[in-house]
Amino acid sequence: MSLKNKIKELAEGYAQEIITIRQHLHAHPELSFEEFETARFVSEKLDSYGIVAKQVAKTGLVALIEGKDPTSKVIALRADMDALPILEANDVPYKSQNPGVMHACGHDVHTSSLLGTAKILHALKDEFTGSVKLIFQPGEERIPGGASLMIKDGALTNPSPSNILGQHVMPLIPVGKVGFREGMYMASTDEIYVTVTGKGGHGAMPEYNIDPVLIAAHIIVAMQQIISRRASPKTPSVLSFGKVIAEGATNVIPNEVKIEGTFRTMDEVWRKNAHEKMVKLAEGIAEAMGGTCEFRILGGYPFLRNEPALTKRTREHAVAYLGRENVVDLDLWMAAEDFAYYSQEIDACFYRLGVRNESKGITSSVHTPTFNIDEGALEVGAGLMAWLAIQELSQQG
């Protein structure tokens, strides 16, 4: 039997176990950096497979599966484990038992799938050369990002992988298919917090006031010119403000206005320049209109780059495993992922796992209360990642 067929047979044989694991994780979600029970559960599962896990960054785990000549080459596989502060609306037997917390981004899928991959690879460790490092990380959904903490705590050392693969659910892609993109793929993300201060008073007597609402309005409009007139049209950039608080009344001008938003791009040099331009412009407008502006930027994840050669190889390996008709090309995606931290350190490939099934009504986007998956994706995800890992280990260099 060929190695590919062995992997497919093992993935099919473990499929129900992987589904059971996913449903357990889905029913017991934990928020970012609070994944204590999840990490314990994953560690126990790995131990039952004969794989020893090491705690990293408090609620993260790293484990190693050694094949023949284990130091010849090392690659890493990553899954995230945290959930979101969302009240689940699905009516399923494995519905979240933690009110207000839900696996609405598929991290339960990523974790259970990687556990399945681990079991497959451990069963086949005499069939490949090198080692596979398993990275189960916390806190993907919350700045500073669990990936950054895992790296700081040595997840990419002792031994150091030459590259890393990660997969993420994609509700836009039908189950059974996967998607790839070479080069820049996902955006950096920064959080913006602005406080505009003026002098409040009666709305009928504006001449005695310094209106922070008007100042804030000018700042919001002017900020868009940084994107439309200062950013290169060749560089994807997004600036959005989603929260404005002016606690006055119909006839009351407040003392201050608070604004919150997000800035995203795919160029780290432009990202830094844009920060400086935003602060300078906002402060200048406020001063010119008689007020003041505190402009704070909370730096988030860098942009995610899929190393072209690695991604091209990985895509072709996926074609060999799933068939060319089941491998699709991805467009740029302005959402952010802390997997980007790994991509800034070593060669990385982050691809998408299709989970959509319209006939079953499984179409909801991630980060929504009705997000769910066709669980047939778990067999695909576990088997494919095992196949990709072994194929990459076989590459020279």
C-alpha cells in the first residue's frame, strides 16, 4: 500500500475519534490565555498516543514526533486553541456549555485536526525521516497573540524547525476542498483608540464651547485621506472606525469624544509610516480647532506572508492528495492572524480548509453565533496535514 493510501486509511479510521474530540472542545470553549482545561485535555490525548507534550507560554503546548534520523530535518505544524466571547445560537448536542463563550472561529477544528494528524504521524514514524514539531498555541484572538508568546518561550527552538504549516477553516470553501495563496496573504492589524477633548456646554451656545464632536468628525473624515492619498495603490490598506462615543444630548455638547478603530495593511514599512501620519494629522486637527487629541495605537499582528516556494510545493502535495479539482486559489484577505509571527521568523505556509455545506445549511461566517462546520472536514484536515508534513520532510535542504 502506498504511503498516501496508508494516511487516508488511518484518517478514515480515526475520523470518528477526531469528531468526538472536536465536539468535546466545542462544548467546553475557553477564552484567549485561559485555555487551561483545553491544554490539559490536549496533553492527555497526546500522552495516550505515546507523545509527550511540554507546556509553553502557560497554556500552550509543544510536542515532537521523531521519525528516522530525527535531527536531519524538522518542520512544525500549528493549531490554535482559544475561543471567542460570543453566545452560541446553534442548536446542536455539542453546543457550548460556557455561556457567552464559543468556538466561532474553528479553533476546535484546528486543535482536533492536529491531534488526528499527530496520531497518524506517530503511527507512521518509521515511514519518514526527520521530526515533526506540534505547536498548540493559546490566544490567537487577542493581542499580543499567543504565537508571539510561544516564540518568546522557545517554541521554535530545541529543535528549530525549518518551516511551519498551519491550516484554518474557511466557510466560503466547500468541504473536501482546500485553498492556497503564495506571497502576501493576510493583513497586519492595529487597534486605534482616540480621545478628543474640548469644552462642553449648552448646544444652543456653541460660541462658548469647543465642540469635540465636530473635531472628531473632522478627524474621522481626514483619516481616510491617509489611505486614499498617502498609501500606494499597490499596497492593500484599510482604516475603519467602528465605535464613536459622545455622551452628550440633543442640547448638550460633551467634554470629550472617544473613537475606536482598526488599521490593516500588508507592508510593514508603510504600516509604521501610517502610524506617524495618523497621529500627526489627528493632533493637528484638534489643535487647529481649539481642542486636544490623545491618539493611541495598540500594535497587533504583522502581515502574513506565505513563502512562495514552500507554498507552491505544499499546494502541489495537496493536489496529489486531494485531486486538482479540490485545491483552489485564494485572494488577499484583510483579516489578521497571529500565525503571521511565525511567518516573520521562518518559512511558512498558511492554507484554508473548506467546511461549507449548503445542503446542510452550514454557511455561516466565522465570528458569528451560528458558525458551524461539516465535520467531514476533520478527516480531510487531519490526513492532509500528515501527508503535507511527510512530503515536506522528504524535501532536500
